[in-house]
Amino acid sequence: MTLQQLRYLIAIAEHGSINAAAHNLYASQSNLSLAIKDLEQELGITIFTRSNRGVTLTNEGTELLGYARQVIEQADMLESRYAGRGESIDRLAVSTQHYYFSLQAFIDTIEQTKSDEYDFALREVATGQIISDVQTFRSEIGILYTDSFNRRVLQGAFDDAEVEFHPLFQIGVHVFVGENHPLASKKLIEPEELAPWPRYSFEQGSQNSFYFSEEPFSQVPHRQVIRYTDRGTLTNLLTSFNGYTISTGVLSSEMHRGIASIPLHTDEKMLVGYIIHRERKPNELLKRYIENLKRIIRENPSVEEYLAG
């Protein structure tokens, strides 16, 4: 087994095809195919299943990918430390549901780094992808929420992925609407008052299960649903159209302008936290990111119950 084989494995998994990975690496497709074939023979497993649409990791391949990322991560750190550059590159990858506080903590962590070289990544992705990213060590940490409806299913997914959930805060469910929405002046919204208005929901891709939704009560039928993939689109929808979304009630600075956050009359609570792989030992950069997360949440007046996490 070589580092080159592991780098090829990671690239193929990320691109979903040997051809795309070869193009990105400026290598021949035959070299990548042979490297994976040799690796499969050496380990006695099948890493990818192949089809006309590309390649897909098997369960054994997913497990191997996680270890491969750890090995390459450590190899890169050794290379950067001892190849004449004097210090290692700061690396941090975060996968998150679409929360402003995870973005703000990410920005604060970048601003605090003193390294001349760093490689940071923030991925606002679907819930299933967050779990997968942490499982395969593509990201050091994932940010998401659970509630009474999805907790059992998500805990099963966490166990399967060998990740641990660490609570950060608990908060009542809130409704986001534009400041000109007919419901914007209310102090408390009854669930039945939402029925006439379009509901906005983050697209979950191929894992579009109610249990993986970013919004509580996604399982409740609704006549009008608009799906989107980024926070910028949500902000524009809320300020330009009389729909709503359901979330934590913690607004970003840009969302404070033109958007109202109103409690929903329900006993349901959202428990927001982060996941980390059981085998990962947090480095100082990851610890700093988590501390920034906690500080931002602790200072937010909307949070009802801050948890040590």
C-alpha cells in the first residue's frame, strides 16, 4: 500500500468517477484504475462498485476511505513540517447545516490563526452529507440538530458512522418571515396559522427523508413547498415573498435586516450540537473552532439553554 494509492482513492471517492479524478490529478485513467485494482487485491476487498454513471464506495470502501484520509492528513503534516517550511499547515474542514453561528465561528477561527499557510473548508451541505463527511474524515466536525421526531433515526446514523453527538444548546422552535409578512407582528404563531403560506425547506438531495430535514415538522403535510440549497436564496425568499421557514430563531446579522423571528406555539425543542468521529483526536485548531462556536452561542440572547457540549 502506498500514499499515492490512498490519494487516488480519496480523489476518486470525491469526484465519483475515475475519469474525473484522473483529469483533476493530471494523471492517466489507467494509472488510477490499476492503483485501485492493486489496492483491492492487496487488502482482499472491493472498494468501489462500478457502473455507467461512475463509481460508488462499498461499505468496506467507506471504512477504508476514513482511514486513508487520516493517513494522508498525517503524511501531509509531516511533509510540511520537515520539508524545509518550518511549520505545519493549519487545516480545518467543517460540514454544517445552514446556520450562521457555524459560519461566524469559522470566520473567527480563520482570523485567529497565526500560520502563514492554511487550508480551511466550510461545507454547507445536506444532513446525510454532513454525517458522511465526518465518517470518512473529509471534515473534522459536523453541525446539525436533533429533535423528538428525528433523534432515534439520526442516532442510528451516528452509530453506523461511528460519530459522537455533542449538544451545544437547546431552543424552542421559531418561524422566520419577512418583516412585511402578515404574521410578522405576532408575538406567538399558532401552527395552523402557517397553513396558507408557502414553506421554505433546504433541499436534502438523494437522502430527502423527513428525518434528515433541517426544519422541524417537515413530516407535516403542506400544500406549498419551495426547496433551495443555500442561505442566500433563503434570505431573498423571505424578504421578497410571503413564505416562511422554521428554524432555531438565531438570526445572522444580515438576516436581522428585514426578517422577523417569532416563536411557534409548540412544546418541541431543537437540540443543536456537533458530531466528531470517535477515532479523531481534536487538534488545537478544531478545539479553537469549538470554543468559538460555544462563545457565539453563549452570547446570543435567543438561546434558552446553553449546554457545555
